[in-house]
Amino acid sequence: MPESQGSGILLRAWQAGYTPVPGNTAAKLILIAMRALHVIRAVIVAGLSTALWSQAPQALQLSGDYAGTHDPAMAREGHKYYVFATGKAPGGGQFAVRCSTNLTDWKLCGHVFDEVPAWIREASPKTKDLWAPDVSYFNGKYHLYYAFSVFGKNTSGIALATNETLDPQSPSYHWKDEGLVLKSVATDDFNAIDPNIVLDKKGQPWLSFGSFWSGIKMRRIDAATGKLSKSDPKLYSLASRARPAEAEAPPPGLPANWEAIEAPFIVRHGPFFYLFVSFDLCCRGTKSTYRIMVGRSAKVTGPYVDANGKAMSMGGGTQVLAANQRWLGPGGQSVLERREGDLLVFHAYDAGSGKPALQISTIEWKEGWPRAALSSSGEAK
């Protein structure tokens, strides 16, 4: 009888409860091997079950200095994570930086600017704080794009600072003010705030931005300078809200609430680019109605469509996250891509105090669309 055939017979016999005849060394060895394979198979099955379970999106439980974070942008250098946030830092300065080595325990570890740059104070005297930082890495250095404006106005600008490292302890650590990238004026139909950089399949950087008015726009960036590309002056339109049949009048001195779309963030996953945006209203404490929406496109410049095929330029968007009883108005999102699994980073407002706090969720990519979770615990006093 061939050896392989005999092994097969012994395997089937063992599975049926067969015990080898004493002294049959070959049979004993085969039985030992089969039992080992059985154990290995059980371990693999258990591991696959755990892996499949862990793919469900999980809201991380945070501790330390995570409260007070608004419009978070996360970057990773070495074994440390850094979160940059809108506005005045505790203790002074602009753009507070929070650090963590494990994504759950956070501490304040500095700020970007000691004060609003003088050229911004001159160009926009009513600007008190800087908004919506976005951190990317290309052309051998970190690029921090950010916005300056006045609430509810589109007389705004996007500026740039660069650094060789994110580590404040490094002798190379220094944020260099690179000046203005893009601005909008009162006669424009867009608002130059909420910047985000995405690299296309060739490593070409693109800048998406926008808030209210006619929605989310995009410009090509010169990788060498970090400024607008001179070879492609086109202003691309990516997403907007659809005007309701009976639209309410805009609040005095503000754009209409139905125009509320902002905070674009684009990430490439598989064959698609995914455009995350925030619908509805931020910055209103317990009355904040932000929710995170998404669409996707085969091209970085669009067209982006939602899971039902509706164009985001026509008001489409698939909901990723909305409020729960503990946290309201999730939005101002960014995505950190990792080999270990992508993360959705955003803020939400404490349902009791109305104050914002950092939120982090793992992302489950299911049938080509992202899923995330919103924590039901924690607080922002």
C-alpha cells in the first residue's frame, strides 16, 4: 500500500476514534502528527474568529489630555502619535499638540506657533485664532496646512508651515512659516478654510478645502514649494449640499444653514479615493449637529458618489457617524492610515457640558465603504 494512501486511511480512522495497535511505531507517529494538525487547525480557526471580530469598528477609550480637542489631525512619527488641534493651546500659543505612544493615553506636548503670525494679523485683523490644521508628509518634510478667518465669513486664507520632524525634543524641530497658499474674498462662492492634502497614485499632492457656500473645492499643489501649482490653475468642485425645496433664510450675517458642508479629508483605499466631510453645524455645544459623511471616486478630482450612486456635488453622501446619547456632533475628521488598521480621528461634544473632546475609532472597510464607532463613555468638562 502506498504510504500516502495508508496515511489517509489512518487519518480517517483516527477521526473516527481509532487507536493504533501497540508497537505500531509508524501508526503512532502519524497519529501524533494528526493530533498536532488538529490543534493547529483549532488555533487557526480561533485566530480567524478573533480577527473577524476585531474588524468591527471600535471606539478607543481615551484618558489624559484629550478634552478640549477640536478639528484633530493625527500624524505618526516613529513610535509616537501626534494630534494637532484648532485654536489656542492651553497655556498659550496656537495649535496645541497632544502626544501618545499607545493611542489611548494622551498628554499635551507643546504647540506650533507662539502666536498668530504677524502677516496674518495684518491681512485679517479680526482673526483671533488659527483653525483646522492638517499634517502631511511629502518632499522630505512635514507640511502643516491651516486656515485663518472670521466665523461665518469667507474672507479667509490657507497658509503653510513646514518641519523636518514632529518630535519637539529633536534639535531639527522647528516650524517654518511658509506663508499664504490660497485665499478667498467676499465675492467668491467658496471659503478657503479646512485644508487637507492627499497624494494621488503618482505621489502628486492635491489640496481640498471648503466650508458652506458652494462646498468643497480642490487645487493641485506644487510638491516642491507646497504652494498652488502654476501648471494647473483649475478650481475643481468636489461636493456641496442640495438646496431644499423650502430653504430657510440664512441667519443674519451668516451663510444659510442648508449649505453646511465642510472639513474635507481624502484618503486612498484600494482602487478608490474616499472623501470624508462633515455635514450640518459645528461649534454650538449641545446644539451641534455635525455628522460625518463619505463618498468615493476612482479619480482624486472626482466625481465622488455615495453608496447609492448619488453624486456628492448634488448633495450626496453616505453617513459614517452621527450623535449618540453621550457625544453630540461628531465631525472635523481626519484619517490616519496604518498597516495595523486605519483610524478615524475626530471631535465630538459632551452631551452634558457641550465641550469638545478627541475621539478615535478604528475603521472597518466593509464592501468598499468605511464604518466607524462613537464612544459611549468619557467626558469633557
